[in-house]
Amino acid sequence: MHTHTNAKLLIGSGKTAAFVIPMLTFISNMPPFTEENRHLGPYGLVLAPTRELAQQIESEAKKFAAPLGFRCVSIVGGVCF
């Protein structure tokens, strides 16, 4: 028998860090981008269902990535110009 569990975690409980830290650890072992290999990037990609969540993840990821010299950006669709 299969059961399903649904949980709601508090803000600041480490949900983003739980997947960002392993991703940054993996990226740290990759060769730096150069003109010859930059077409192989990006090294990490996170998909989010909403613009707001994507921006929140970007903000939190930058806290971990910046000290390592990595850049984080969010790219969203559906924006009117």
C-alpha cells in the first residue's frame, strides 16, 4: 500500500538550501567557463512554477553562490514591456 504525505514547512527552514548547496558543490568541481566551453552551460538550472518563487529562489541561491564566485539569475516569461 502506498501512502502520500503532505507537509508545509516554515519560511527559513532550509528548503532552498537543501537543493542549492548540493548543486553548488557539483558545480564547484566543474571546469570554469572559457570561450571554448561556454556553450556547454549553464551548469545548474532550477525550474519554478511562478515568477515570485523563481525570484525568491534566486535571492536565496545568491547568498550561497556569491561567496563561491558564481552568478545566479532568474529568467521569467509572461512579462509585459
